Amino acid sequence: MFEDEPTKKTKVDLELLSVDELKARIETLKADIAACEAEIHKKQAHKSAAEDIFKT
């Protein structure tokens, strides 16, 4: 297995979580989404810069 490969996460049974645990999970997921969106913007900027360099 390669280090860059994402690990498979097991499905969480949300019914077993308390309201506070669910709220904490939502905050964690929102932070993960923000990190993913930031990485997307970074990669798009790098791609645009590379495309500008190699334009004819």
C-alpha cells in the first residue's frame, strides 16, 4: 500500500452517537471539507500556472 493512498474508513453508525458527538463530527467534517477545498484551489492555481507557461 502506498502512503499517499487514502485509508478506507469504516461507516459510522450515527444512531449510536449523542447529539454532542454528532455536532462535533459535523465540525470535524466541515474542517475536512475546508481543507479539501483549499487543496483544490491550490492545485487549480498550479495547473493554471503550468498551462500559462506552456501556452503557444
